[in-house]
Amino acid sequence: MSAQHPFTAAEMMTVAAARLLRNGDVCFVGIGLPSAAANLARLTHAPDVVLIYESGPIGAKPEVLPLSIGDGSLAETADTVVSTSEIFRYWLQGGRVTVGFLGAAQIDRFANINTTVIGDYARPQVRLPGAGGAPEIATCAGKVILVLRQSARAFVERVDFITSVGHLDGGDARSRLGLPGQGPVAVVTDLCLMTPDSLTKELTVTHLHPGVSAEKVRAATGWNIRLAESLEETAAPSFSELETLRQLQRRTALAHGRAPEA
Amino acid sequence: MAELTSLRMAVESLVRDGDFVAMEGFTHLIPFAAGHEVIRQRRKNLVLVRLTPDLVYDQMIGAGCARKLIFSWGGNPGVGSLHRLRDAVEHGWPQPLELEEHGHGDLSNAYVAGASNLPFAVSRAYAGSDLPRHSDAIRFIECPFTGERLAAVPSVRPDVTVIHAQKADRKGNVLLWGILGVQKEAVLAARRAIVTVEEVVDELEAWPNACILPHWTVSAVCRVPGGAHPSYAHGYYERDNLFYQAWDAISRDRESFLAWVKRHILETDSFEEFKRVLQEGLAKEVG
């Protein structure tokens, strides 16, 4: 470990994801891990990031992490609250969202997203919750950042079902379909950071988190994953990033009686 | 013209077996009391539509009220699966449940189209997604002006929409605020509408742009304080997150679910009594 302050893999993932948001971004936030990372960004380097939630709040600044996507804390701290149809029509499809921040149950080597079923659609092994707002976010947001825990079950060669479009079978597939947004530009896990290759769009590991080996990433990926030639180490969480995240988690645990995922 | 009436009478006269029913509310103002009343009156073969089925539809599906579900995200928010929904889909218990899946954007758009008296809604989604392959309700059309390929979904026009709101006045004009979801669209898209409210007041005292449903757009208004519990009513009470967590265990197997429904819904005659039984149960657990 090269870190000065002890931290968990989950904390590293949230911090690494938060760093990808820029001050001034307009971010459409998914619940869970993306929401933790987006709010950490807002409380650290990106105080002016605009957080939009699909239930209708625009410019939400919650004191604690919402347990669900329509918590009252989101409405109370928002600049305005609009209807769900308006959020999707004017704000997302209207082209005002620069970043979509999403989680997923399963993704593949071209960052296509599955949140519908594991197995066959008609006879699923596991029935997942479904699309939510992700198909529209993956289509229309300026770009998409994905954050999820890495395992060979979650990172598969080809998803069983494309709920929300990533880079399909790679290359210029998105632009051939005329999709307005760039699609996934980064995948942040508890082990590493991946970005799509600029030409093939195949996910490539560019940063390993401190203490994580390439073998560990390979073992947690369901295909023969490419590593960048200039593989770097992710900067460990700073004291201030860690403290801010932990305070946020503590406030959240107090408010909800337990902590949502880091 | 809204009639101020009891929830029992409203459901008796306005929700029929086989109806296409929308009960909306995005995390906030979910009409739980009305869902319980539908279970209590043992409505059957309903086609249910809702962006987020949540616990309210998990209860109705498990209780055997539904034959089809149109939805876009079916989980217990922040907790996990809806076990009754999954049991119906995976094992056909207590009856098979047909699914029609959408995304939030297009399903909310479908309500807008319904309220607009249009046959379908268009949006820029689903290119590259597998959802259209498994659904007759998502198709593609060509823009007659630009040639762009766009997704089309049929409008949602329920027989009856049920929502919960904060206030109504004595004429039945309804005021709601906070997270609004698609409640206004769902009411205006429906043939009939039931609104349960926290309180009935002399004056709504609302700003001119406030979200108001004029009394003549609503069939019945029912005063049911706490009627959105365990979801929340902005300005009245908070979300009962512990109940959402407890539901995971209650709903996980059929026996404990059936016992819960029997004790809390079928053997109570109103939401008032449901609340009393729920409190007694909690007091026992703590004591």
C-alpha cells in the first residue's frame, strides 16, 4: 500500500469516480454508488456541479445520501423540482446534461449495460429491477461514467441483455446509430479505472488502484481484458477526500438508521 | 366533479375487476392506503401501470390483484428485490404476471401522450437496446420532416388513476408539491381519478403556478391522513425507511407475506385500523 491513510476498496472506488466529475458539469445521477460519488465531488472539488435526479430535483444538494431516488432531502435542497416527464423531455433529451453517472448489474467489454435479466429474457435465471431511466441517459447524456464493483460475474464478454446502450460491438457503432451522446467514457470499479480505446471502444485498464495487481483485475473480469501500455496507479484518496466521504456516510447512517453502499 | 367520499366507497364505485389502473407517486406520495383498499375489496385481473412498482404493487401482485404490469424499474429502493413481483414472474404465483417494460423517460412520456389525447409518444431512446426486441410496445418510426429514426410507445390511458396528495379544498380542488413524478399527467390521462389527501382545508393558499388539479378533473377525493405511509408526504411525515427494510423479510416467502396481508389488510376495515395494527405490532417487537 502506498497510501498514507488507510482506506477501503469501496472508498477508493467512490473517490476515483468523484474525481471524474468537473465543476460546472450538469450530472444526471443514478442512485447508490453514483449518488455517493456525485455528492462527494460536490462536497470537494466541484461545488458548482449541478445534480439532477430522475424523480425531478434539479440542483439537489442533499446533506445525507438519499436512500431512494425521490427522497425529500433532494427536493428540499434543489434549485427547482419538475415533473419526471419534464426531467426526461426538456433537461435530458433537451441536451442539457453533460454527464450521466450510472451503476449496473452487468457490463461487457464495450460497456453495454444490463439491468434487466441474467439468462434468457423469457426464462431468466435472475430477474433484475429493469431499466429505470438508464436507456434514455445512456442515449442522451453528453457522456456516461459507470461505477460498479468488479467481478467476473458482473464484467462479462457480452451482456445477456443490452438494457442501455454502451458502444455496442465497438468502433463507430454509436455514431452510425446517430446516438446524440458519446456514451461511456470511463468505468470505475473497486479495483481499477477503465476507459474505452479511442478507436475500438474496447474497455482498457488505464489505472490500477493502490495495492491492486493486474492479475487480480484479470481474475475479476470475464474476458481477456486489455491493459494500457502506460498503466498507472490511481492516486490514493487524500485525507480531505476520505474525511468528507466518511462524514457524509456517518450523517447518512444516522439519518437512515444504516449506511447505503460506499 | 370531485365527490368528497370515503376511500372504501371510492374504490367500490370507481375501480373494477379487469381495469387498467395507474397508482402513481415517485418515492413520494405513494397511494398505499388506496392500494390496501383495492386488496381489501379483492379486485382481480387488474392491468397495473407505474414507473416504479414499489411496495404498493408488490403487495397487490402478491395478493392476486394483477394479471399484467407495465413498469420501468421494479425494485425495493435502497433495499433489493420486490419478492412478490419476482415470484409472480419467475413462478407464476399467485398467478402469472405479464410484463411490459419501459424506461422512465418513455413511460412518463406515454402518460403525457395519454393526457394529450394522442395515440403514442416519441422519444430519442432505445437505438441499440434489446428492450424493443422483447416488447411490442416499443417500435420505431421515421420523422416525417427530417427522416430521423425515433422510438414510439403507445400512450397510457388508464381506466382509473389513483394518487395521494397533500391537500384538497372542500370543492375537491387538489394541491400537491415536492417531488411530483407523473401524478398530474396520470390523472389527466385517465377516465376516472381518485385522490386521497392528508387534509381537507377551506383555502388551498397556493401560488398561481402551483400543481393543482381542478375539482372537475377528479372523480373522488378522500381524506386519508398518513395514506402514503410507508412512503412520505412532504410537509407532513418522513419516509419510513425501516418499513422498506422490514418488507424484505416479510415478503421473502409466501407464508409470511400472506400472514401479513391477512392481519394488516384483510382483517382490518380501513387504513385507520391498519395503522393501529401496525403500531401494535411495532410495540410488541420493541417491548
